[in-house]
Amino acid sequence: MLCLGIESSCDETAIAIVDEHNEILANCIFSQLKTHEAYGGVVPEIASRQHLDRIFPLLQEALKKANISLSDIDLIAATKGPGLMGSLLIGLNVAKTLAYCLNKPFIGVNHLEAHLHAATMLKKEDFGFPALGVLLSGGHTHLMLMQKKASFELISHTVDDAIGEAFDKAAVLLGLPYPGGPCIERLTKNGDPSRFSLKAGTVKNKPLHFSFSGLKTSFLYTLKGPKSDKHSLITLDKSLHADLAACFQKAAFDDVIKKSFLAAKKYAVKSILFGGGVTQNQYLREQFSLANKDNHPLLWPDKDLCLDNAAMIAGLGLYYHIYHNKQDSLDLEALTHFSKEACH
Ligand code: KG4
Ligand code: ZN
């Protein structure tokens, strides 16, 4: 069985073709990074226009790569949310149109669930349930409980900035390009993570929730120097930027690791799955393994399945269709926010 997956929730136009054994026949991505870099973040109107320009050439590219034609496709899956409304609509409507014209089933997939599903797609080893899902992306920081495969229950989330967003904002303050996460990680290679004292926030009465806006503010004031206020300019010597980046990265990940293991204990999970662009970070992977005293299986997505891609959308769409006999009607709406409705 072959599934064509379409992802267009933010600034990546992606089309993939995946079979029922999770073999990825094509995983084509057009990243709009270069376009949005100049603005320091994603401009929604430009993003949706670029999706429109790129989606059909990308479809041709994916079919060619997989060496199949449209008539070989058995199922069409597309991201239904969360994401930017204009961007989501392009992918969703292309998917619905293809499903209608080809007379094939259509299924809408939650982007966040797909990020976590990506961790299981290429894995041969066994992992037990319940499992903890740790989703760290540019727009979300979620802990999810998975009682079984492809079942997701939100445990906790950030009350302000998402972790990837905090990395991106810290990078802008250091004059680094967008997206900031990979640049910060590179800079930290020469940094001393104990030079400055930085800490992520806690949320009153919600020990598993996240808060990164205070960390971002302490980062800014450390960069400005002692006794600074909101009008002060940056005075920290450039030679200390790597140390500051290393302290920021450590503070953010210490917090994620601490809260993940708290949740793992509370829900007595048997394994931990990861998803989202931030989980590409090698330092995070190493620190998580070091803190894994109970030897939980840790399932990291392959590095090219961490960032936004359509293979994860096709993979989860196939899973729901084959094992839950699911398909959606063609009037399915796009959803900008994560909500109960957005979960299967
Ligand atoms: O999951 P993703 O591709 O998009 C969303 O769905 O949001 O994640 C993008 C985010 C960006 O904020 C980017 O800075 C961050 O992932 N990121 C990283 C790294 N690579 C990407 N953050 C920290 N370290 C990295 N190596
Ligand atoms: Zn994403």
C-alpha cells in the first residue's frame, strides 16, 4: 500500500511517498529558509505563496524519485494542523483534490503527533507502552503520554515561548541567522556551560509545565552586562558569546530533561520517544542518555525526520488507515491550534 503525504504547516513544502512497511520511497522537501531569513522569522503570507509555487513541481519530483505514477497511490495524507492557516490550506486542498480526482481515501494528520510517530518509523527494536513523548519544536514544547502506538494525550506544555522559539530569539540577539537552534549548537562547541548562571522557569502548581521567556530575558541581560536596563546596549565581549550560548543551551535542556524524567516516573512509562526540530541537537541527545538512570529505551527520530517533513505525515496517515480503518471526509477543516479535535 502506498501513501502520498503532504506537509505545508509552516515554511517547508514537503511531499513524501511511504509504503505500509514504513519504507520511504521519496521524501522531498523545499525549505523556504532563504526567503524568511531576511525577516528573522516566518512571514505567513509569503509562506503560503511559496507553498503554492512549489507544491506541484515537488509532487512531480516525488513521483519521479519513487518511480511511480499517481495511479499507484492508495491513500493521500496531509497535515491538518496545527500551523499557519494560509500554509495549511495549500497542502490540505491539494491533498483533497488529488483524493477526489483519483477516487482514493484521504486522511488529515496532526503535525505534532506525526513528529512523535517519526521516532518509531524506522526502528526495528521493541519499545514498551505506556511511553512518554517529548516534542520539542519551533512552535511547541509538549510532553505527551502514549498508552499505545499512535495514541497521544497532552500532559504538559509551555506557558510562553516554545523551546525552539527561545533558541531562535537568543540567536537573533547574538546576531546569528534564522533558524537559530543549529547556529547556537555550533557556537556552544567552544563554550563553557558553567560560566554564567541561567535557569529555565517553573510554573506554579504545574511542575511538568515549561516556561522559557524568563530564560530568554536573563540571556539578554547577561549579554547587556551588569547593572543594565532595557535601554542598555549589548556590552558582553564577543569572546564570551560561546560561553553564554553554552549556558543557555544547558539551562534549556537541563529543564527539559528534569521534567521529562519527572513525567516518566509519574506515569510509569516504559520508553521515551522524541520529536521536533530541536531533537536534532546532539548535546541534548547525549545529556538525555547520561541522565537516563533507569535505562528507558530512548527513541530519537533519524536526523532527517526531526525537522518538518512529509514522510512522518504519510507514515502516521497509513498507520491510522490500516490499523484504525480511518479516513476523513473532504470537508475536513484545517486547524491552527493544537486541541482535542486535532487529536485522533
Ligand atoms: O519541528 P520544526 O522543524 O518546526 C516546527 O514544527 O516548529 O522545528 C524547528 C525548530 C527551530 O526553532 C530551530 O531553531 C530548532 O527547531 N532547531 C534546533 C536545532 N535544529 C533545529 N534547536 C536546537 N538545536 C538544534 N540543533
Ligand atoms: Zn514541526
